[in-house]
Amino acid sequence: MNAATAVSIVPDWPAPSHVRALITERSASQPGDPYNGFNLGNHVGDNPGRVVAHRLSLVQQLRLVGEPRWMTQVHGARVCELDGSEEGPVADGSFTTRPGGEVVCAVLSADCAPVFLSDRIGSFVGLLHAGWRGVVAGVIEQGVAQVPAEPQDIIAWVGPSISQRAFEVGNEVREQFLAADPADQKYFARKGDRYMADLPGLVLARLRRCEIAFSAASDCCTYSDPGRWFSHRRQGRCGRMASLIWLSGVS
């Protein structure tokens, strides 16, 4: 497969047609190579020229108005509005109300969960980067609180991420979740003195506690399919997939 060709999937959610959203696939022909495939991360040690070419190819194939607004992700809880003035924000979430594809929100991931946000009328779009640290820090709650819609109108879809069968963590991680809500115990399965954590389940639980209108998650495990997805837990040094969302116009 041509590494400059973007293969992607779209969220399975009740968003209107002018809400455009997708997550790119790795599409690797040599999964053992940490960067082989459609890598869009420019901070992971890949050849910079190749990453630039992939990003340009993505813009051209999707016929975007401009470059996606790539954030500097720090596994935190900052969520910012993108209005065309701030370049490369240090944040783990962004949203926009700008129509016409003027602003494209973006998240890079390789096991962490990309969380797509909108509402049933498509008045805004947003994306959150939700690894376990960001979830503990409150990125989900911040995202729901910051976007310009009431929780009962918000819809969300959790993209491909590492699944419980592959995500082993220590008790110190589990305890951080339980300190916030003891009900999260059900998302941790004991394995000796370690635990298998259900990251998509933990993200969905927080979305539901925010009482939003709709939430669902992909059943794709990034760890388990090396040809299709990059996985930091599986590979260590590796590329990144991109999640994008934008408003193509006003319906």
C-alpha cells in the first residue's frame, strides 16, 4: 500500500452531515518498523520530511481549507477554543464553532483514546486526547464544560484505543481513579499484583456521568492490530494516527 495514502474510519454517532470526522489508520506494510505506514506525528523521531509529506497528503486528500490545528499534547486537562489566532496550543483538547472547514481540530494518538465531541445540530465540534493521565486530570469533564452546548445536547464517540486485554497497569494507577470515584473499580481486572485497565470504559463512564445525550466507543484495539494501528504500548517508539473533526458548512 502507498504510505502516502490515508485510510480512515469515521465515528459511528448521530452527528449531522456537515460535521466531518475521521481517524486515520496506520496502513503498515512492515509493522515491525516503528514508523512504517501513514505516520502523522512529528515529535516521535521519524524522518521530518516524510511526516511533512504525509500531512500535506492528508490535507490534499481531504480537500481541507488549511492545515489541521496540531496541539502540543501533554496528558493534561486543558481544552481550548480554536478561533484561528492561536498556533499550536499546548493542550489536550480543542473545539471550534467556525463553519466552512476554516478550523480543523486534531489529536494524535497511539493507544490513548481520541474523543470526538459535537451536538445533534452540529453547532460545534471538538476533540479530546484521553490517555489515563488525562482522564484522571479531568480532560473529559473539562471538555464537556468548555464546549458551547448544554450536556444534554452533547454527543461523543471514543475512537480506537488500547483495550482492557492489553492495558496492564499498577495499583498506583488504579488508586488514582478510585480516589475520584470508587465505582471505577469495575474497570480494573486483577492480574497477579497488577491490573488490566479498561480505558474506553473509563472514558465512557466519565462521559455518562456528565449526563451527555449520547456516547459510544469503537471496538478497535490499537495494541492488537499492528498493521492497522500504531501502539506505543506494543512498540515503544512508534508513529501516530490522527483524529480530525471540522464543520464543513451550515446545514
